[in-house]
Amino acid sequence: MRLYEYEAKKILGSAGIPIPKGDLVFSADQVKEILDRVKAPLVLKPQIPVGGRMKAGGIQFVDNSGEAGEKAKYLLNSSLRGYKIDRLLMEEKLEFEEEFYLAVTYDRSKKSPLIILSSQGGINVEESSDEVITVRFSLLSPFSKYKAHELVSILKLKGPLFLSLSDIICRLTKLFYDYDATLAEINPLVRTAKEAFIALDVHIDIDDDALYRHPELKDKFGIENGERRTSKVTPFEKEAARIDGQDYRGVAGRLVEFEGDLGLLIGGGGASLTVFDAVARYGGSPADYCEIGGNPSVKKLKDLTKLILSKPGVKKIAVIMNITSNSRVDLIARGIIKGVIESGYIPHEKIALFRVPGAWEKEGTKILKKYGVKYYGRDISIDQAAEKAVKILQGN
Amino acid sequence: MGIFIKVELDDRKCKGLKECGKCVDTCPVRIFLIEKEKININSENEDECTLCNLCLEICPSEAIAVRKLYELEEKGR
Amino acid sequence: MSILADETTNIIVQGITGREGTILVRDSLDYGARIVGGTSPGKGGRDIYGVPVYDCIRQMNNRDGIDASIVVVPPAFVKDAVFEAIDNKIELIIIVTERVPRRDTVEILCLAKERGARIIGPNSLGLISPGKTKLGMIGGPAEDVRKAYQRGYVGIISRSGGMTTEIAFSLTIKGIGQSTCISIGGDPIVGSTFIDLLPLYEKDPCTKALLLFCEPGGTMEEDLAEYVAKNGLQLPIIAFVAGRFADKMPGVRFGHAASIVEGGKGRTQEKIRRFKRSGILVAKDFSEIPSLVRRNI
């Protein structure tokens, strides 16, 4: 879950990392009230769930308070990087001497958390990689301050600046751990003329799989996952995610929506790429595609099948998976057939074909046979199954 | 209601919760429920049955039957 | 004839009484795997298909004889279960559970590294040495496992759990058997990657070739290419990289931190390019795999 900048800043502030003075506005009417507390010059920052706002020209500077309302109104009526702007962070504009980059994340390759620091922060930081210094640390013991000291010493900062940057690194590292972040990034972290560090922009990603153990995000900061626009998900895709979230067992809900007429329930990861490619190659047009993986419950599969069938334009669905190990053919058959029936359709009419060989296929075949659904096993490959599904649909 | 699996508990044979209740603990998909100090079938979950047969093994009085509805009807034809 | 596990490997299952645990135990016993016990806190004293259930590993007799543990507990309990296994000196731990919090995974891997335990997963289907034993869901019920896997000389490492059996089957029907096949898990961070496992296959006298199923994302393939370029190829390596067209799909975007750490790696075409440059053979499509393997054993 990617936090909005203002949410991330709330967490930073509570962790003792200096942030600019500012407030959130949802309408231009609120600007006046905030001007009592935050004086011009100001910066208006649209709160959207993706980065690159500066490069897209979405950040507005306000030199005198008089024009703040006008500019806020303009932004709130426009879109940025495909997102309609519905909230702005109104902040004091800070003059600064230097831009730093500081992040804590995981190094996938080394399987370890990693601190990244650079004295060349800003929007082009990845291009100045020569100036980047990194240090890995263990999660088994609390982070030691000396590690921050060692890191900062490379930058040759003096006295109070050395200490305050080290302090910010320790606090960010602790916050990264405490909130189950997968990324905590301050860019830029600026040095002001008064020799202070302030976090000008912040990006925090929280691990979706760890949200269950962070009730404080809602209780303390009002951060909720419910209505979050993490990416451009459709309500349909959102509903699929909700169904998937009912139960931790198995995946049945990673769904992508398209415009065609064939609903696809296909094996996850590597298999789904192969099937999707083959469907396109044989001239099929998917209405949506949903991955099944692990061993999802019958109810999850049933709800998902109902959702897929509820999409206008879906003529038939095809169920194609690799030879399964733990995804049980009989349980998949049960869930999908139940979903078709509860949607008011007849299974053998609505299901173009079912190609899922593997665990418990004998039992699965019995079920499919009883409902008259066309079934294939190892006798045809994933590619051939995709081709057949496309042909069956075109024949109608 | 299960349309694939029907789990039946014979009340006359079942020793009840006080003496036994092993099926409630054993079923990995919670088909046996305790309701008003009695063991009942959770019909919502019947179709989740993995056919593990552990309830049949653990029941001391053979009070449980697991029926596959998709097989029964075929035989009946 | 195999790596990591064979017919003598004594296995326990942590989370043995759950839905996944019970299915796993029955399938594994049918295949001949030596499952010697299982844990389920609070449920000690019963048995699952004859396998004794304990509240904790400490209760087990002959703890020293345990070679491997399969962890199928819910995500919130995985870290604790693996710590328990490591503290009881179990050297091979397969984490089957999906959706383990990233931080827990990294903590587990930190401890495992300190103590010299090997972790496969999370989100792994397990591993199999055909004809000898299997650890995890891999292959499913014994009769299906026997259809798909056959004893032989090709090692398989797959990033996709689902495709592991599909690939093995594509070899088996052409009469090409396997030494040990491993589903390493689909999470961004997993305990054992290609370069962690390659040396074991290189040392195994009966593995004559290694087959990899690769996916876009991460740097596991790039790391392997670098390793091979540095250390040379001891074993023919054949790779299939799925998702050639995923490069073009929306949603694959890299942030500043990922760009700095991974330097633009991760894309399918990039992986293929680096593989080829380091001498790893790349299959053009899925159906080419068996013939490419046969030509290079």
C-alpha cells in the first residue's frame, strides 16, 4: 500500500523527523483558514498515489497568499498523471542549500534491508549513482547508531549536521521496521540555510501482507486501505481483490479487466503469461483474466466466477491451468460450477472448456462429467487449450 | 447447502459434545459446529470438504457419513 | 542422484492439522516420504494418518534425527514456526505458506544465515527427488507425481510453483528424468535463489544438466548470469524465461530506490540477453525445452 505524501509525513512527524509546516485541503474554500497558520510563499502539492508530480508539472508555487485560493481551485479541477486531483497538501515553501536522498528498502538480491544515502538528491537521483552510498543491516538486533555514523562520515558533514543526519537515518530505519514498510524514502531531504534537515517529500510503501498487524495506521493516523487508489484499479478489479482477501489460502482474485468476450480463469504466474499470450496469438479477445494459485477455498472461487460472469459482454469462460500440485482440480471444479449455477447459467453452456490436470483430477473429472463440461487433461498443452477455447467462442 | 458434498451426522449414534466432540476439532474446514451445546453440520461449508476422511477415522461411533452428491445421482440413473 | 533430500530424509510438518497440512501428509506418505511427526500447538497427542502430532518440536523423540521441516502454518505464525525449527537445529526448512510479511521473511533469512540453515520459500511448492521423496505440495497426490516426475539426470529450479510440474512432465513424456526439482517460491525475497542452489547441483555427480523456469522481476537471473560469467559453466544450463510480452504490459514500473538497487534490471529481454552472453541456453518457447535439454545432457 503506497501512502499519500501527507500520510507518510504524518508518520515521519510522529517519529521525530522534521517536516515542513502544512495542511491538507479538499476544496479551495479551506485555503483561507489554513493561511492563518501557514504563510506564503507556499507550495501546493496534489496528493496522488504515484510519483513524478514535479516532472509532470503538477506542483504549483504560490508567492503571495492572494493567489493561493485561485491556484488551489485550478489544481483541484484538473488531473495529474491520469488521476483526478481531489486533495492538495498546502505547505510552506522552504529555501534550501542542498538536496539529499535517503531511503530504507529491501535488497532483493542480498535478501537484506538496505539504507541508501546520497548528497545528490532530487528528481534525477537515479542518474547520479556515483554519489550513492549504501549499507545493509540485520533485522535481528536493533539498528546501531554507529552504522548511521559510518554512513554519514563518507559525506564529510560537520558537527551538528553530522549528528542530525545520523539521527534522521536512525529514526527512518526504526520507522521502516515498526510499520512493516517495504520502502521509506525521503527525496529530497533538504539542508536549509539554518543548517537543519527537513523532509521535503516522502514516499512510504507498507507491505500489504502485514497490514493486519497495524491497526495504529487507522487509529492514530486515519490511514485506511479501503478507498485507496493505489493504481488505476477498476471497481471490478477492486471487488476481485476483496474476494481474494476473504481468506489467506490460495490466490483467486488477481484480476485484470479487458474489453473482449472470453473470461479467463488461469493458473498464476508463469502459466498465466503463457496462456494469455496464446489466446492473443489465436485471435481471441479476453474480457478479463484472473489468476488462480495455491489452493483457494471453494467459496472464493465461486464468488470470483460470479464476478467474472457479471461483466457485460462475457460470453463464455475458459479455465486453463498448468498441471497442478496443490490446487485441487475437484475443488476448482466445484467452485466454478457453483459460481456459474448461482449466476443463473448452465455450466456446460457457459464454460467453454476446462483444462486443469493434476491433483485430484479423477474426482474433478467426475464432477465435470456430471455437469457436462468439456474437460481436457495432460492430453493437450496449455497452448492448445487456449486455441480450442478461442475456436469454441468464435464458433458461436 | 452443499451441492457437491453432503455431510450427515447420525444423532442416535453420536456421543455428543460432552463425551466426544472430536470431529469439531479435527475437521480442517470447520464443517462441524457447536450450536447450543450440540454438534451441528455447517451446511455453508459442506462444499469446502477436502474428502480427507479424518472425521470418519476419528469418530468412535461411526455416526458420520460423507456423501458425494455428484456420484450418488449418477449411480441412481 | 539428488540434492537436499532423498529416501532417507526424515521430515516433520509444522501446521500438520490444517487443511494444507492434512492434504500434504497423505500425499507425501503415499509417495513414500518419511514424515516422522508434525506440530500443531494445542493439538498434541492425536495423529494424522498415523503421523504423531505434537504441541512443539521439543516434545518429539529423537529430535536429532529430523532432517527437514515443511512449514504450512498461517502467515502470521510462520516466523515463529521457522525460528522454532532453526532453534531445534533443523537444517532444511521449506516454507509453503503464501503472504508472509516481507519483514518476517528477512528476519527468518537473517537467523538462518547465522545458524547455517537452508530455507526454501516462502510461497514454495517444495522439492522432489523423483522416486525417492518429496517435501511439500509439489506434484500433488502420489499417482499424479508418478505421472509427471521420473528419476533421472536433469535438475529443475522454478520460480513458478505451478509450472514446476508442467515442465517436469514435458521432460518425462520425452523420457528425460530428473534428479531434484525445486520450486523456490514466488515471493520477491526467497531463501534460496538460483545462485544459492547451483553449487549443490554442480557437486551432484548424477545431475547432468540444469533447467530453469524464469520470470520477469527481480535480479535472480542477472545474478546467475554474473555468477556463471565469473565462475564458468560446470554444468549445461537451459533456461526458459516467461513473460516476453510482460515487458509491454502496464504496471511494471520502477521507483527511485528500485532503480538504484537494481539498476534497470528485471525485464525479460534483459534477462535473456545476459543469459545468452554468459553461455546459458535460452529456449525460444515452452515446447522447445525438451529437445534443447536432450541435446545438451
